[in-house]
Amino acid sequence: MSLLATTRLVPGLAVYYQGKRYHIEDLINISTVLIRDENGRRETAPASDLIIREEHSAATRMELASIPDKKWRRAQERLRIISPLLEMSDKERTREVVKAVAENNSYDTATIYRWIRAYKASGLVTSLIRKPRVDKGGNRLSQEVDAIISDMIDRFYLTEQRSSIKRVIRLIGSACASQDIRPPAEVTVYRRIAALSDELKTSRRYGSKIAQERFQQIRGKFPDANFPLAVVQIDHTKVDVIVVDEKHRLPIGRPYLTIATDVYSKMCVGYYLSFDPVGALAAGQCIANAILPKDDYLASLGIDPKEYQWPCWGVMRRIHTDNAKEFHGEVLGRAAEQYGIIVEHRPKRATRFGGNVERAFRTYMKNIHDELPGTTFSNVRSKYDYDSEGNAVMTFDALEMWFAQYLVGDYHQAPHRGNNGVPPIAKWEQGIFGTDTDIGTGLPVVETDEKQLRLSFMPSNRRTVQRSGVEFEGLTYSNPAIRKFVKTRSSATSKLARQFLIRYDPRDMSTIWLYDPDSNEHIPLSSTSKKDTHVSLWELRSIKRELAGKGYTVNQRLIHQSIEDRKRIVESESNLTKSARKERQKAKQQKKSSLKASIRPVQSDTANGPSAPTQTWDDDDLQPFKISGEY
């Protein structure tokens, strides 16, 4: 269960607005609420500016890739234990109920209450990770025994060796004896193992395939998408239009589009447009864009968010994808788990189960065919003798602006067959406010830590800190704040230098982020070169391969010189070759859409959206299916 995905802005909820605590009095419309402060003073506020936590805690900033798998699984198990309690109201969650849950799982009642408070404060799995002890070495018998029990169960019971519970108890007793600790009662171990989910035990002891066959009937069916953000489908496609470069207005190729479609309302809740090949980065940034408010993004395109409203934000409960490898990676998987998002994969060769997003793509492309010069149409037969490159006029920026205006001002406003003729924006509002027959969910809460959200979906690596800084992909990065890490040693052995986790944006290698485990902060490190290093990772690796092929020893000076030389070549040849012009546009777009450029101060306003056109879109009915992948 995800607190961020299930909590809604409804009357009575305590929120923070401009640093001050309020309670929601009423929902005025889909983007505005009436709030009341401690003194009873009322005012209206943009819903996208309200937050449910006062400040970002250490749990919200914890680096996901630095958490050992064992600790991560333990935090997920704690969330499983308290999930039924989180779904109860304060009145229903009596002390007797909490005590029963604690006893059934062999924990103290106070521990369960502590987990509930921690998770409700942030809504993130990392809030349930045990903090490092400040009194290490003291006499904390129960915690030491608890650690031994968890370790032995994880190492011997939850393995394909399938050790018996009796053997695990003997191993626990032996480990306790070696530390002069009184061993736990056998019933305690039995209860701890019994509290583990049957699916987890089957998966770890007999394999994921057996677990899928045994449990997919229980958990694997496609859920009813009966409210906004219950299920969001994500997929990629190549846009059916040739884009031209801004300087010479000559063709450079077709960009890629990744979209996130809300199955309930058919609203596009987010997208990512790029010339870079599709992959985990595009999927991750599309998810981040879907979760965040859209006013700043629309304003950056020159679109007035007061006229073209896009009132979609919030953490989705489930993401439904195809079986592309980027949707099975660890980066997306753990980031989704952190925010409580369940990732489901449709069965292989069962494209009909992606009907909503596939139909959305066809609708988008049909309008591109109808409106934009330079369209490639959907196939060669439809194209006939049309000269796509010769008729191309749309730059990348113009295409991005056109698509955003089309989505918000046209597609979202038009009657939709998949909604029985109800426009997506109206269906979204019905889900939020309710109808005569259905209760609304209320407005989704806003995830305010945009930097942490986007970093969570970025790739990572590990590097040591040298006197010159951090060496990565042939470049050197530094920041005065990392001097304290120079010459530090690994905690595991004094012979090895300590490695630190870094995050990087493949679109712009001018900056990387080093995770400081002491402060739970990501420190930005800039390239030490005075020259422009706004290049993508793919371009950087291409440069290194080229230099190595010529027999040069790859170093930072040569890399920077090669970057400058290649820029001059692209500039001089851009009016002659399409590939050179495409490389220049990719560099411009990568710099513009990088993590550094995407984080802007929060700006929000509200107004009525444009009137709905009369065009009607078509859609297929969603069919339930069984999942063929692990969560």
C-alpha cells in the first residue's frame, strides 16, 4: 500500500501551505481548495501547492541504491505488517488491534506504533529502514537477538537450500551462544517465520516461477481501474513527423515519445519527448513528469497554464507496461517500490492488454498526420508520394509545444468513446469529486521533493574520492563539500578506499551527484574543466572510443579538446548532413531537459480551462489479464 498514492486532499486533512499549517475546508474545483488556519482564517490555495509533510526528512533523501537488499526487504516486510493498520481510520485502529498485530508478528506494540508514525510522516519505504545505532556496543539484548533471528532466517531458511525451521533454531542458538546471549524461545522463531508472506517464502525457497503459478490468481489479475491514478499504462513510440533543425530548417529525423496514460479517465498524466533512444531513462523521467504538477513545464514551453490547465499530479498505485528490458531494471524497480508503486507487466505477445496506451498513440499520430507538415504517416502505403523531408517545418521545440497544447486543449477536452462519450478531463473530475452514484477520491497529494524524485529514477555508480575529485567516464568532478571524504577508507577493510554512490544524468555529463551517507544529501559535483562539458554519456563514450582507436591515452584534456573540435565540425557541416544537424539538436535538447534544467521554483495559478472541442476519440475496452512477472 502506498501512502502517497492513497492519501487525498479531502476536507479535514491537515496540510502545509507556504510553511504554515492549515486544514482543508472544501474542494472548490479540480485545482483550488479552501483552507483554514489555526485561528480560523480562511483562504483559497492552489491544490498543487499543498503538501502533507512540513519538511523533507532524512527518509525522503536516503539514496535507494546504497541500501543493501537485506535491509530493503526488511523494510518492505515491515510495510506489509502495518499495511492493514494504515488502511484503518484512527478510530478503528485501537490499541487492542495494534497489540494483536504486534503479537502475531512477535514485535512490541510500541514498535508497531513507531513504524506507523514513521511511514505516515513520509509515505516512503525508506522511513521503515532501521537507523544506525548511536549507542553501538551497549547492552541491547533484544535488538541483538532480533538481528540474529532475521539474519539466520534470511541466510538459511529463505534460500533454495530450504533448511528446516529446526535447523534455523539450532543455528540461532549457536550464534547467540558465541556472543554470550540468551537464545530466543523456539516459539518466537516459529512465529517470525509464520509471519512472512507465503508468496515470499515460496519465491525464495522454490523459485519465482513456482510462486507465480501458485499466487498469480490471488495477486496477479489486472485491477479494476475505477478511479484516477489506479492504473497508469506506459509505452514508447517514434513520432510520425520529421523534425528540422532550428538554424538551417533542414530535416534531422523523428524523435521518440514516451507517454503515461491514466486508464480510468484516458488522461495523459505525463510524457517525455527526446531524440535519445528509448530506455530506462525515458521511462523514469516520464513517470517523474507524471507525478509532478505541470504548471512549470507548460510555462517553460511558453504555454499559459491558466488558460491550458493540466491538473494531473500524484503518485499512481500501479504502472502497467510491456516486457521491454527497461521496465525490468533495478533502477526503475526500486524507485517504484520507494514510492509504493506496483509495476505490472502484460503477458508476452499479448498486445491487446496495452489497449489504452496503444489507442492513445494511434489517436495522437492521426492528428499529427492531419495537421503537421513533414508527417511520415503510419506506413509507406499511406504515405504514397508525399515528400516528408521536403515538407518538414517543425523544430523540436515547436513540436513539443504543439503536442502539449494538443493534449491539454484538445485531446483531454474532447468526448471519448472509451469513457462512453465523457471527455478525459471530465472523467478525471468525476473520479476526484464523485458523481451521484460514486464517491470521489479527493485530490491527489503533491510530491514536493522534485530533485529527489528525479534522482531516484537516474542511473547510479560507485566511485572513490581522490584529492583531485571524483573520476568518472574520463572526466574529473569536484566540489569543496567532498574534501572530507578524501583518503577515507572502507568500513569493511582499512586497505581499500571508501566508495561513494553517485547519480548521473546521461543527457548532460557536466554535473554528477555524490550521495553523502552522513547527511543523506546528494552533493552536486561539477566538471573541473573550464570548457563546456554539456555532452551526453553516449557522445562521451563515442569520443573515448575514437581517441583509443587512434592510439591516444584517454585523458580529460583530450576529451575536452575532442568535444570542442566535434562541435566545430557539426556547426560547419550542419547545412550539409542530416546526421550532424540531428546531433546538434540532441545536444541542445539534452541540455534543456537535463536534471539541472528541469528543477524550477514552484509556480502555480488557477483558472478555467479552454472549452471542449467536438471531436470524438475512439478507444478499446480494457480487458482483465493475469500478470506473468514478479513485483
